[in-house]
Amino acid sequence: MPNSEFTQPGAVSPHRPDVRTTSVSVQDISVQYRVRSNQPGTGTPDRILSSLGYRHRVTVQALSGVTFTADKGDSIGVLGLNGSGKSTLLRVIGGLETPKTGRVLASSQPTLLGVSAALEPALSGLQNIRLGCLAIGMTPDDLPAAMEEIAEFIDIGDALYLPMNTYSSGMAARLRFAIATAANPEILLIDEALATGDAAFKSRSQKKMDAMRENAGTMFLVSHQAKTVEELCTRALWLHQGHLIATGTASELAREYRQWAWSMSRREYNKANRILYPRLEAVGLMQLAQSAD
């Protein structure tokens, strides 16, 4: 793919001494978008144009200098508020978006959870399982066993025979996750797919991810729910306004992020800042402190 570089294992990352264990290396990634804004400009001509309904274009910095590595066997949760750059990061790793600066090196082609383009809402869940399996490269000989396993995994009963456009978001998420993981990809990227699952589905998902790790697979999970990251991941990244401000074990960082997000939601800004500011200072980003207030 043109947007990422994929190399053989052992030639991936300059950031770790034992590069043979590295599956993904994200190196100084920055992403910008040009969007139209309704916010009035500061000059008189801009104010006049705004009053006439003209929307001027502004630059939004989605990611800024993000650098990290992922090892084989890692499951990495990506934490952050809406607009922090989580989904953009996954799209860059998956080769679906071109960064303004930096590059991604990977030991194999990452798979972004979302065979949605191959699925047909008017067809039944069972028919979509067949389509999805073919879309991820399965042969016709592989289909019977794979379809049976996926149907058992998603556990949606007779809804399996109903059109997919009758599914809830949670049921659709189960289906996409089950199809994407059926081929046992070496690098899997999941964007919020597990947030709507119930406890039983999360347990099955955990077993699936554990099996991937045992086979030296690497997984990235984007979630607003710190508890989901804590339960399903081994490592975590914290994105704030497009910057990577912290990395660590999933259990420790998810708890810290949850305390910060809870304080922010309750408008307890002093308490939230006592959590956030040391992280910003540690990575030289105290200029973000004012905008975080």
C-alpha cells in the first residue's frame, strides 16, 4: 500500500535494540486536515464574508509527532477524548491515510477491523459472513468451518438469518469483529468495535485476543472506555489533542486516564490538571496546559 511501508520482520524499527520482536514502528507521524469553519475571522473583510454565509478554511492538526513501537504479542489500547486523534492514528497505521510527516513500518499488512465495504445491509448475517470471509482472502474450502465458528462466536440466535440492516450496533460490531479475526491477522486494528458488546461477548473477545498474542499477533484497540482497555489490553497509549502524552501498562494508564476523564466530566478541573499536567511536563508539552483548562 502506498501510505505505509511494510518490511520483513527483523528490519522494522530503529527504536528497539531487538528489532526482531517489533511488529509496528510509528515514526514521527503528523496529520493535518483542511476544513471549513463557521467561526468569524478577525478582520473586517472576514467578518463581512462570514455574515454572508461564507465559511473560510482552517487547518486542524489531527496528530503531531507521534512516535512509538509495538512488539509481537502486544495488545495496545489507545485512549483519548473525541478529537484526540485515535481513529486517525489507526487509519495511518492501516495505510488508509497519508501522514503529512513521518512513516509507519510494519512486519506485515495491518488489518483494520471493518470489512464493512464488503458487507451488504440487505443480506442476512449468514450471507454477510460468507461475503466477509471471501473479502479477507479465505478460499471456498475454508468457508464451511469458518462460517460455523463465526456464527457460534457472535451468538445472535435466529438474527443470523435476518437482514443485517435490522441489527443493533452491538450485533453488527460482533459480526465485523468475528469476521476480521477469523483469518488470524498478524496485526489487527480495532476502532471502538467492542464498546457495545455485553460481558459474555467481551469474554469471548478476550480469549480471541489472548490466542492472537500467543501466536505473536499484535492488536490495537481504540476505545472511549478505559475499563475496556484495562480488561482487554496489555499496553496503552494516551492521546491528547493529537499528541502522544503517555504510554504504559494498560492497567495503570487506563486507571489514570479514567480518573482524569471522570474529573473532567464533573468539572473538577483542579483535580484533573493534577493528573494531566505531570504527563504534559514529562513530554515537554506544557503549552497544551492552558487549552486543557
